[in-house]
Amino acid sequence: MEGKEIINNKELDYNCLEIETLCKLFTLIIRNDRFNDGFLVHNLQNGTIFKIIKALEFKISNK
């Protein structure tokens, strides 16, 4: 699955993704905002960034 496919999939459990993939998704959002003004805010408002952070927290605490 590609990054944009993952971000657009509202049913995906982010806890099943690897730490590296979660970091790449976060980077994708930050970099994409440079060319698509408001992309970062949109992903904050729709909960995607929260899901990424919570999944990272879950992965790190369960190592």
C-alpha cells in the first residue's frame, strides 16, 4: 500500500503498521503541506495525525 492510499483509508488500523511506515506517513503529510497548503491542518482535523502518533506510542511502549 502506498502512503496516500494508507492516509485515505479511514478503516485501517494504524497499529498494524511498522514504525518506519508510520514515520514515513508523518513525513509525507509534512512535506505534502509545502505544495498543498492546508494538507497538514486537514490531517490534524480529520484525526490522521492523531492516529499516527497513537500508533507510534503503542509500538514504542510494546517493544
